[in-house]
Amino acid sequence: MQYRTLPNTDLKVSAIAFGCMSTVANPTYPGAEEQQVMDTIHAAIDAGITLIDTAPMYGNGESERLLGLAIKDRRDKMIIADKASGPTLSKTEILADCETSLKLLQTDVIDLYQIHWPRRQVPIHETIEALDTLKKQGKIRFTGVCNYGPLDLGDWLPLVDCCCTDQVVYNMLMRAAEYELIPLCQEKNVGLLCYSPMAQGLLTGRFASADEVPVGRARTRHFASTRPEARHGEAGCENETFTAIAQFKAFCEARNLNMAHASLAWLLHQPTITSVLAGASRPEQATANALAADIQFSDAEIEELNRITQPVKEQLGPSLDVWSSEARTR
Ligand SMILES: NC(=O)c1ccc[n+]([C@@H]2O[C@H](COP(=O)([O-])OP(=O)(O)OC[C@H]3O[C@@H](n4cnc5c(N)ncnc54)[C@H](OP(=O)(O)O)[C@@H]3O)[C@@H](O)[C@H]2O)c1
């Protein structure tokens, strides 16, 4: 495992992190039995993973509860990234939500507390004041944001002392961050935490066509808006997506590489990446994913992977929202 410094802190975090979303039932995943979740988190930790990401939204607190239970005896070795997920991001709401999260996690402090989605329900100053209060109270150590595109991040950064990370969707089939966000993060020393690094399983090669993808995962802008739960109203790019996946599969087969590993490793070769949040619902997935940090690609191989996925990048454009219409770009 490689370890990288969380920008503007002295914290070292594993380059492959564990994301808890797929451990509990939610609109994307069916969830797993409690013992399986414990075993999966323990497998991730045993494989050298130190950073674990969760959110109140994942199973309405259930993911935080299970994580708290799983790491009770090793809390001091772990770095917890949690989120303020509420609908308004008002000060009262954030202070109360943080209290609930701390109880569920069975801890006194959250290491990295992130705003889950940019919302403009209350003045941005009020949200920042809530984070400052929590820091002064010792309930959170460092702060970050999620899903902030260049516009929201540009408004946020001048108002805060420090924003360690922006957590956004980034994988070979969703490269929107490359247009403007990565250059901005590089310039401002904000680390990128990549979510859905395997495109929720698409990049593992387990689905040969769009029709095989479970309904909850076929909601992204890769898929046609005629798919049952899609809400983006776009035509999608199913052909480009599955052509890229087939070419990526051939690339991996020629090198005897596991596709999940290769998709995670491609991200670790990109600039400003602090850590890649790999989801897993079974121990063997968590163990296997941790090995991705050992793969080294040549410049020519990275170029080849970029070429394979370029048509999907062009279709999806610079919007960082993978579920909603491009018109709502941030
Ligand atoms: N901030 C945000 O708004 C946001 C949004 C989404 C995600 N996230 C974070 O990012 C984390 C990961 O994202 P994600 O779950 O959307 O996508 P992901 O990590 O790309 O996909 C995870 C899923 O891929 C499959 N998988 C994982 N490893 C595998 C392997 N080695 N071989 C074959 N299949 C494998 C599993 O599916 P099965 O369970 O079906 O086996 C797993 O649940 C989340 O847990 C969460 O922490 C944040």
C-alpha cells in the first residue's frame, strides 16, 4: 500500500481508501448482512487501508453505525471521513447532524468532515461558521467538500482557512474533473478524493452490456434516460461506454491484469489524487482492491487508456454530476 499526505495536514492516508456506501441498502446497492460488512471492513484494514469514507445518507446512518462497530477496537489507527449531508447546511442542522454521526461512529472526533453536496439554501458563511464551531469544539479535525465543481469550489476557497479535499466522481468512464477541476485543485493545493473509481462495477468487466446493469446503477448519464430510474433526461452514451469497456478488457487481458485493479491504478497515476475511495461489499473485493496501489503503468499505457475512454469523456463533458443533466453544471 502507498500512503499519501492529506493536503494541508500531517495526516498520512492510504492511497486506496474504503468507501462504505455499498455496505448498506440504498438506491444504488442492495446492502449486505452485518457480519459480512464487519468482515469486509476488517479485510480492508488488514490490507493496509487507513482511510474510510462514510455518510449519514448511506442507509440513513446505518453505514456510520456499522463502521463505528467495526473499528471500535482500532479507532486510533483509522482516519474517518464523514459528511454533513443535510438538506440546508444551516448551522443548527450541521451541529446536530455531527452530534448524531459521532454517536453512531462511537467516537469523539471525525478526522475529515466534508460537505456532501453544495447547496445554496443558507448563506455560505453560515455553513462555514458551523464547521469552524465544530473544529473549535474538537469534534472534527479537518474539513473538505464533495461534488464541488470549479464554480462552487471557487466561491468556497477564499472564505475558508483550509479545505483539504474535494471528493468527486472520477474514473476512466467519468473524466469531467480533468477539464477544470484538477487544474484548480493543483493550483490551490486541494487534494482529490475519487469516488465511484470502478464506475460502480462497470470497470470491473462484470457487465457485458447496458441491459445487464442493475436498475439502481443504470441511472448515470452513461445510460439512456429511458432506463427506469434515470433522471438526467439525456440520450446517454451506452455504445461509447461499452465499447470503451470492451477495449479496456482487451488491454487488461493482454497484460494479465485484473480490470478492477487496473481501473484503480489508472486513477493513482493522475495528478492531485490523494486517495481513491474503492467500494466493496465482500471481504475478497476489499483485499483485492488494496493491491491496486502496486501497479505501475508506463506513460504509453496511460495514454492508451486515455485514448480508449476519450469518446466517453467527450460525450459526458465537464459536468461533475453523473446523475443529473449537464445543464446543472457547477
Ligand atoms: N460524495 C459522494 O457524493 C459519493 C457518491 C458516491 C460514492 N461515494 C464514495 O465512494 C465510494 C465508492 O463509490 P461507489 O460504491 O459508487 O463505486 P465503486 O467503488 O466504483 O464500486 C463499488 C462496487 O464495485 C464492485 N466491486 C468492487 N471491487 C470489486 C472487485 N475487486 N471486483 C469486482 N467488483 C468489484 C462492488 O459491487 P457489488 O457490491 O455489486 O459486488 C462494489 O460495491 C462509496 O462507498 C462512497 O464512500 C461518494
